[in-house]
Amino acid sequence: MRKPPGEVLLLAAVTVLLAAGALARIHASAPATILWAAATGVMLVPAVVWVVADLRAGRWGADVLAVLALGGTVAVGEYLAGAIIAVMIGTGRVLEGAAQRRAGRDLSGLLARAPNRAHLRRGDRVETVEIAAVRAGDRVVVLPGEVVPVDAVVLGDAVFDESALTGEAAPVTRVDGETVRSGVVNAGVAIDLRASATAEASTYAGVIRLAEQAAANTAPVARLADRIAVWFLPAALLIAAVAWLATGDPERAVAVLVTATPCPLLLAVPVAITGGMSRMSRSGVVVKGGAALELLGQVRTLAMDKTGTVTAGRPEVTDIVCAPGVTPEDVLADAAGIELYSPHVLAGAVQRAARRAGVEPAHAESVAETPGRGATGTIGGRTVRVGRLDAAKPLPDWASGAARRGRLDLASVIWVESDGELAAALLVRDRVRPDSARTIRRLHAAGLTRLVLLTGDRVDNATEVAGLLGLDEVRADASPADKIALVSAARETGVTAMVGDGVNDAPALAAADIGIALGSRGSTAAVQAADAVIVDDRIDRLADAVEIARRSHGLAVQSALAGTVLSLLAMGAAAAGWLVPVAGALVQEAIDVAVIVNALRALRGPLRRRHASPDALLHRFAAEHETLLPTRIAVRQAADALSRGVGSEVDSAVRRAYRLVVDDLLPHELAEETQLYPALAGVLGGPEGTVTMSREHAEIERLVRRIGRHLGESPAGIQPDQVDDLRATLYGLDAVLTLHFAQEEEAYFTLTTEPEAGHDTSPAR
């Protein structure tokens, strides 16, 4: 059986003595006086020890009043008041200890769960070794219920409990080739992993280092209380002295000191701050200590990196422009087959695009890669090349348009050739995270006045991203030294935070008042330099952290000021003789309970309301958005084809696009209208929350019907007089689909309370 904490035993002792004295007082006053004096003495001794320890550490403040109040009751013989004060102080210590233990429960749990050993598969044998012996590339076996010891790649499908890092309770499925972070628990059968980092360089080790720093960094939590106590203590002593001198009655001074016993300062502030730390930890953000949380609650300027912070941090295929007669599916199959074993960062983008579109990579043979040029192989007797374009190669009109689109979209272009002829252009860029815009809006709503995009990327890329997200300033082409300079300058105007994930962000994270790192795919240097770490790959945790910190800091200030004002009023009443020491002790007890209960609201206060979102439906339709990419590309391709006039190839492209839209896209939109949108009504506060999306569905259907009427009027082939209107209709459909998909991904798909099962979170190769 676990031993009760010391503060609980102390409270029990003084409470028993107070109650025993009350019972004894029924029969005689002398035993009651002895018992109450004992209660006062039992608390006075440890209280003196606490004050002496603080004074030796160079701290003095509100604790002194507690000792003076206890000593004063003994001096004037007000032992009942002393016993009540003893119970009051003991209750406060118990509340403080309980709140701090709860606040540290999530962090200490991380330390307790840290694995010391790992199982390595070596040939047919499985060996158990010290975790420090695991190296990148080792094959690690994780048994059911075990904690994943290192960051790794899953070899086969597996189910993990990631709640220790993300706070989400539902198990997450990771498929073959996905990354899994150290610290999560194997919730299925035994699974093999390939280590991608050592234990020291893995995610969990960085979180543990922060937890250890949090445990050792408790002193700054009460900084606000100390600031108030600097003037509160002299004020209390002054009022007590004036009351004594003016009346000649020492009981007046004791009554003042009793009502001045500063539990609101001693406890309310730490309770609110540590409660906020607990809340933040359970929301997927680990903060080093109370000082960091206090600062985060006062932030006005936030600088953030671009790549990997507000963007996904890896290139993705966003569009495919095909030569006449070539389909996106054929292009993806060829390109994925050639890029299957390429280590190039863009090869991963091609593989992911094919996988999301449901396209199987073609079987490629004799694949060879030329550094800086691309890869070449044979597919079905054809020579297929994927990579950069030969500068001397003349471009057909469609390819010139594709190259221009790449420049206008600020995208890289991967060219696909078949037997020496250009077949397609794949436009690749780093996508903005779907939850970034919502996060920026929440940060503005939380009171941040200056949000700066601080990046080493090009000006045009940075400006484009900042414009999409509604950021206040852009600083591009910034070196690490430039980032430090901007952050340092911002600190002169107010509390400044920096958010980043890369090695080049680490100096700026350290230079800011508070640095926040994305720990899921962030560098070890960034995590170590930060004051807080977002432990999963969700940027909306940043807004959660700011909202929690603001609320906790506000509750701390509110509790401290309210308690102080009420104590001053009670002190005035005591000085005037309206409160004797016993009554003053009871009044102060009521004040203490009120402000501490108010501070405890930080543990459960309203965060951004997380509704019971229909996660399964949201994940399903988000996945369908990816598989519909070829359909959307076919619509744009058909519109482009009409620029060449009429003909069999043009007619075929338009009819193919129409067929894909009718067969694949419209059923998707209908399912959203009848299944997803009704399920979101409760989350969004009613059906009106999806009315604009429903109107866009209606517009999509109208444009599709118009295309169908065009084709119905010309079954033998599109006529010249149809070209202009048909092309405008197709381009209009493309624009509406682009906007509609983006709105759904930002407004709805980011409402998921759980990470998508099976979602590919592996870093770019």
C-alpha cells in the first residue's frame, strides 16, 4: 500500500487536534486549549522550516506571513485561531501537492514508460539487448503491449496505441513502409520494425529530456506570486503595526496577520500554472516548466518557419499535364515503376501519388539513374525516362504550357518520356497543411497581434504561402543568423515565440522568449533548443497550446488578484476590530478555498471544443479526394485539349473526362451530401454549417449536366461552334472543384480528433 504524502499526514494531524479540541471544549476549556495549541505548534514547526529554506535559497515573501500569523496566535493565546490557520495552511499544502502531482502525472508517466531494452532480429534468432545498442538499420521486434524503443519504419501492417504522445485514445493502423515514433505502444501482434534512428536521437528521448527539465524547473512557477508578495508582505505588516499602535491591542495585529495568511498567493498561482501544464501535456504538447507556460500565455508575436511547420515538409504531386492521348493513370504507373527504388526526394512524391490514386507501379526493368538528370528503364518494351528535361529538347505546345504552369504555380516539374517523346509533366510542390489556416485564425482570435513567416525559402514561395494563410509579415531568404536577428528585435517590443522543426531553426528557437518545436519529424537540435514540443504532426496543437497557456495565466492572475483584494479587505476589517482572530481565520479560509477552486479550473477549463467528429467518414472522404485526382486532371486536360480545336482526340478527351466525372466524382459528392454533411451538422452547430458546400455541389452538378447536353447534341463528335462554351464550362468545373476540395479539406477534414489510420507520415526520402 502506498504511503500517504507528508502534507496529507500533517493535515490529518492538525485536523484531528482541532476536532478533538472542539469536542473537549464541551466539557472543559483547558483540554481544548492544550489540543488547539498542539495543532498550532505542529504546523508552526514545519512552516518555520519552509521559510528558513526559502530564505537560504534567496527567496522571501508570502510564506513569512503564515509563520507570523501562527506565532502571533501563540503570543496572544488565541490557540483556536492558530489551529484554524494550521488547518488552512495544511489544506493548502495538500491542494498544492495534489495539483502538482496531477500536473506531473503525464510527464512522469513518460519517464516510467521509457524502455531499457529492445529485441533485435539477427537471422533466425531474436536477441534482447540494451536499448543503447540499437543502431539505424537494425531489425527490431516489438512484442504485444511493448513500447516502441526507437523511431522506425514498419515492416508489415501494425496497430499502435499512440495516446502517450498524441493524447488520442483510438488505436492507429500503420501500414508497411510507414514510420512509427518511439514511445507508442504495440496494440496488436508482434511486429518487425527497421530502426531509422538510435534511441538517443528518437522522438521519445527528446520528449523525456523535456519531461526531466520540467521536473527540475519548478521554481519559476510562482514568479507572479512572488511579484505580488513583494508589496503584499510589507502592506500586511504595516496594517498590523498601525492597528496595534493605534489601539494598543496586540490582538488587532494578530487578527490582521491571520486574515493576511497568503494562501491565494502561495497556492493559487502554482495550481493554475501546473494545471495548465497538465492540460497541455494531455493535448499533445510537452512544456519544460511553468515559466515557459506563463510566457506562452503572454505572447503577442509569433514567428514560424515554413517548410515542415505550416507546410507538410515534403514534395507532393499536385497536378499532371499529359500529352494528347495519354492518361494520368498510365503516366503514374510508368513513373512509379521507374522511381520505385530511387532514393531521390521527388521519387517519394511520385510513389505516394500513385498509391493515393490507386495505381499500381508498372514492372520496370534495367532501371538506371543518372545523378541530377533522372532515372531510365524499360517498361513493356518501351524506354521510359523520369526526371529533368533536356534543355536542348524542343517542347510541343502542351509541354510549353505545362512548363509555364509550373513556373506560375511555383512548382517543380518532373518530366516523363516514353521512347524519347514527352508523355507528361508532373507538377510537384510542398503543400500547405490543411489545418494551417484554421490554426492561424485561432491564433489571431487568441490575441496574437503579429504572425510572421520566417523562412529560408524564396520570396515568391514564402509570399504565396503567407497570402494563403493570412499571415501578417513575411521574411524570406533568411539564414539562421537572420532568424535570430528578427526574433531578437521582436523581443524588444513584446513576448515573442518561435515555431520550427529543422536544424536551422534551433538557434532562433533558443533566442526566442519561448521556442516551440514540432517533435514528430523535427530535428533533434530543434527539439532540444525548444521550451515546448508538439509531439505529433498536427500544427493545430500550437493553437491548443496558446489557448491553454492564455487561460491558465489568466486564471493565475485572476486568482492571485482576487485573493489579494479580498485579503486586504479582511485585513482592514480586522484592523478596525470587526474581526477577531478566530473569525479572521475563518474568513481567510473561505477566501483561500474560493481562489484555489477557481485556479483548479485550469485543469478542466474549456479548450477548443472537440466534438465527437465522424472520424471514419472524414478519413474516408479525405482518401477519396486523393483517388479523384486523375478525374480532376482529366477535366483540366479536356479543357486544354479544346484549345486545339476539334478532332477525334479532343472528342475522346472530353468524353473520357465526362465519363470519369459521372462515374466517380458525382457519386462521391452525393455520398458527401447524404452521409458526411448530416454527420457534421452536430459538430458545426446545425445544417447551415454545410450550406455553402451544398451549394457548390449543386453548381458542380449543373456544370456536369451542361457538359452532358453538349455531348448529347453531338454524338458524332464535338462541333466547332461548341468549343468556346464547352471549354469555358470545363475550366469552370475545374475551378469550382479546386476550390471545393480545398474548402472541404481545410474546413471539414481537419476536424478529425484522431490521426488518420494508415496515413503515410513517412518523411520525404
